[in-house]
Amino acid sequence: MTNRLASLSIVVPAYNEAASIEETIADALEVGARVATELEVIVCNDGSRDATGELARATGVRVLDRPANRGIEASMRALYAHARHDWVFLMSADRQWPMTALEPMAAAAAGGADFVIGVRPNKREIYTRYRRVVSWGYERIVRALGAPGGDPGSIKLARRELLHAAVAARGVFAEGERVIRAARGGARVVEVPVEFHRRGAGKATGARRDVVTRALVDAVRVASSLALGWPRAEVPESDV
């Protein structure tokens, strides 16, 4: 690859992902080395009850261990805070996306993008009707608040300062807010189609009704913050 990123942090939130975490890390090290000159891989073990933490540590990468589960957004906040390199690539541990999706996304970044969203064109084939409705609503709200790109719940590659940024949301809607604030701040946000597969192991928790309810509350918080300056957006601190 001719246009390599100078430095890259691949960050992976993980909860009870013992069945896939080793392969995910191996792929991150292999693909990351192809697209970046300097590379680090960080896993946040979010209070897993299985061997996720032990298996991740055995690979030699950095592992942030949380004694109790706090949810994926808390893990992402911690990972963004601990990332040390210029670019950060958020990848799940469940192998629903192949790590090779990083290559076209890194090419877009090398070509001038500041924030690259991996768009899933085949969600209809993978998601249940309920998950499709939740995803559709999430995308529409994020676009309405100023983001040019959809699918904010997907994998993403961005300059670190755009991810470790001030947000008003307290839950998973913060991922959409990061895209919104990046775009409104003048960052170039682009979309790249990526493969998306069914989970081979583990259990998805991102569309639980309590999570969705909190996201709706956060959408109102973010809209108010953008329009009125209240509640004030703050840079999250890591809890691990």
C-alpha cells in the first residue's frame, strides 16, 4: 500500500468474546501492519465472565480490564482515551466485519478523509426487523443533526481528536454525536462500503430496549447541546 497512515491505534471493545478474540487480535496485527507505519492494538475487556481477558493478554497487546460490565459505550470512551496514535480504528470483537475492511477505509483516510464510516449495505439480510428499525431510526436522527454519513453504529476510522472528543451523550448515541460534531466542525466525513456478517459467537446487546430508550434521551440532549449549548459537551475520562 503506497499511502500508509503514519500511526494507527486499533481499538476493540470486548465482552464475553473468548470464542473470537484471539483471531480478531491476530487479524488486527496483520492488517494493521499493512496500512500503518506505527501500530498498537488495544482491547477493553468489559467485565467478561469468560476467558476473554486472559486470551487477549496472552497475545501481548494492551488490555484494559474492567472488573464489572459497563457497556460498549463506556468501553469505547476508555479505548479512545487510551489510544496513543494519530488515527484510531474501532473494530468489534465478534468478527461481523472482516479486518480487511480497514484497507479501503485507510485508503480513504490517506486520500484526505478525516472520518471514515464503514457502511453496511446488506444489513437487511443480517438484521431482524426490529434491529433494522432501530438502525434506520439511529441513522435518520444522526443525519438530521448534521452528519453527512449514515451507519454511525458501524466500524469507523478517524483522527484521534475526533473520537476522543467532547460529547453531551452519556450512552451509545455518543458514537453518532462524534460523527455529527466532526462534520459540523469541518472534518471531511466519508463512507466506505464494508462486508458485514452474522455473529458466529457471543451475544449482541446494542439494541436492547433500555439501550434504545437511553439513546433517544441522549438524542434530545445532543440536539439541545448543539442548539443551546446546554448540556455542555465534555471530553469523557477513562474509568480503567
